[in-house]
Amino acid sequence: MKVSVLVPALLGLAASVQAVNIEYTTVKGFFLQDETSTDPSTFDYTAVNFGLINRTYPTDHLLKHLSDYNTLTQWERFYHQVRELNEWSPRDVEYKVLFLGRHGEGWHNAAESYYGTPAWNCYWAELNGNSSATWFDASLTNNGIAQALTAHTFWQKEIDEQRIHTPDNYFVSPLLRTLQTANLTFTGLSLPKGSAAFNPTIKELFREGISIHTCDHRHNRSTIHSLFPSWPIEPGFSEEDELWNGVTAETSDAQDARSAKALGEVFFTSASSKKDMFVSVTSHSGEISSILRVIGHRAFSLNTGAIIPVLIRAKKQGDQHATTSSVPWTVSAHCTVPPVTSASACVCPSSAAPVTTLLSA
Ligand SMILES: *[C@@H]1O[C@H](CO)[C@@H](O)[C@H](O)[C@H]1NC(C)=O
Ligand SMILES: *[C@@H]1O[C@H](CO)[C@@H](O)[C@H](O)[C@H]1NC(C)=O
Ligand SMILES: *[C@@H]1O[C@H](CO)[C@@H](O)[C@H](O)[C@H]1NC(C)=O
Ligand SMILES: *[C@@H]1O[C@H](CO)[C@@H](O)[C@H](O)[C@H]1NC(C)=O
């Protein structure tokens, strides 16, 4: 448990958020993940066609003239249904299917299990690592690599068997574990003819919720670019991580405002934006939860390496002039030495009071 207090004096550090005037809604009835009867804790996206429900669509009859109508797959008919939704909607409405992928297991996930969540939050997560593992901007464990390769194999199966339309656009959070996951998932897939190449845009605002944990502190731009030299980095991406400071953390409200801003840079991007209907976003559990809140999807927590597709309707609201609002961040109290591990909260040894100072060098 983290002890969080609002510190008005730190308001200056609050994220400045451009509120984008777009209303997002989850369109239900297409994916099992939207149904209250689906249990997220046991759900396996690879066992059930990404969760796409077996059903007919109102637009199926428009395909009946095709000689191969009877062999069309669920994903082919779904793609056609979404295309028709876009075709028949006004200019200020856009439909997209986002494939939200959580990274495979990283060293920070392994360490949280190893130390236990209270001790992790209270002390260890604030360090860059221990003597044998690093979790500052954590990379994937072998288990995490295997999970990303499971996603790779599954995408290939969907391409081969379902003739799924692969993403028209790819985005990835700038943290190492997501960069590695997107790389392992999509590199080397045999994509359908005419589909967009895998050339993901590295996007700051799809990063994990920014806590005081060092796993949320990204490498500098030069390092990221040297690891993935051919991948575009969005304009304005700073050399140093200017959002993480190890002292204040984003609140859920601040994160949701950021997620809305990130989505605002995915929808209505150009005159042909409606054509980029399928979009892949490789991100994090906290950030995907935030995106799901913003689009009005029910909570659906993903295991490491899992992917959830969501059909989103976006509607521009009024004029496009964005307003700037400021959502404050909070400090999180922690210990300067390993905490009393028998306690379920942040209890420092010798009754020392928790502090809010930066621990990692
Ligand atoms: C859809 O139907 C096929 C067989 O027709 C079945 O194998 C598959 O599991 C079903 N998928 C879902 C998501 O119900
Ligand atoms: C460091 O943390 C990892 C978990 O990420 C754990 O497996 C390892 O045993 C720890 N090393 C030490 C020296 O405690
Ligand atoms: C980026 O970080 C690396 C180490 O992680 C360092 O060696 C390099 O000098 C940094 N580059 C810049 C331009 O700050
Ligand atoms: C990207 O993935 C390929 C395998 O698909 C691998 O060979 C390469 O080392 C990966 N690159 C990085 C920087 O992880």
C-alpha cells in the first residue's frame, strides 16, 4: 500500500494536460471481454480468437454476392462491419479497433513477486535494482520473452487461419519492456499482402502510470534510438525523461487525462484517418486500465503478455480548441531501508517515519 498525500506546494510539477474534446465509447456486443459473464482472471485471448464473438453482423448481407461468401472468416466479416460503420458515420465520428497489448513479464514484475507487494512499494521499487537484477526501466525476463513470442505465434495463426486484418498503425510506449515486446510480437510475421509494415511510433503518452518506482523511469532518447534505430519516435520526444522524478506520482485522474490526450493523437489524425481502422498499442497494465476507463470499457486486467481488442467509437465534441487543465500529482511515502516485511502497509524499522525523498541515485 502506498501512502499518498496531496501536496499543493508541488502543484507546479503537475502534468499539464491538453483536454481533447473527443468523447469515446466502447461498442459492445463484439468481444467476449465486454461481457460481464467473462472472467478476466481465467481468460486466454489465444484460446478464443482474441475474444471475437461468433455471430452474424447487420452488414453481412452486403457480402452475399461474393462467390467465397461461405468461406469468409469471423474476422473478415467483422472488418467489413467496422468499415461500414465508418462509411456511414458523419465526419465527426470515427470507429477504430485498438489491440491493447500488455508487455511480457519484466524484472520489476519478478521482483515485486519476490519481495511481496508491500515491501516492493515501500522500498525496493524505489531502487534501480538489487545486486543481481536491474529494474530501472526493466527489460523482459525469459518468461516475458516467451509471452511475447506466444503473441507472435498467435498473430501468425490469426493471419493464416482467420485472414485477420493486421494493424494499419502501430504505437508503442517508450519503456524497454514494451519496445522489446512489440519487437518480438511483430517482427518477422508474414503479413498479408497490402498490409501496413510494422513500423511502430514510439509515443511518450502510452507509457505506464508514472509512479516513484524506477521501472517507470525511461532511458534517454539516444539509448532508445540506438536499440531500435528504424522505429520513428514521435516529434517533441525529449532526450531525458522529463516526467519521472522519483518523488511525485501521477494520480489516476492525471493518468486518465493523459490517456485521453494520447487517444486524441490516434483518432482524427488526417483526412484518411477512418481508413486506419486497426491500431496496435503496446503498453502496460496500469495504462491499459486507464485507457479502458477513458473509453468506458469495463475493468479487464490483463496478464503479462496478454492482448485485448476493443472497438471504440470516437465523436468530436463541439469546437476543436483544446483547453489546458492541470491535474496534481501526489507524493508517496516510503522507507530508506527495507521495511518490516510482516506488515501489510509501509512500516519502516525502528519506528522511523516514512519519507518522500528520492532514493535512487
Ligand atoms: C466460434 O466457433 C468455433 C467453431 O465454429 C469455435 O471453435 C470457437 O471456439 C468459437 N469461438 C468463440 C469465441 O466462441
Ligand atoms: C534480486 O531480485 C530478483 C527478482 O527480480 C531475485 O530473483 C534475486 O534473488 C534478488 N537478488 C538478491 C541478491 O536478493
Ligand atoms: C544516454 O544514456 C546513456 C546511458 O544510459 C549514456 O551513456 C549517454 O551518454 C546518454 N546520452 C545522452 C545524449 O545524454
Ligand atoms: C528484435 O527482435 C528480433 C527477433 O525478432 C531480435 O533478433 C532482436 O534482437 C530484437 N531487438 C532488440 C533490440 O531487442
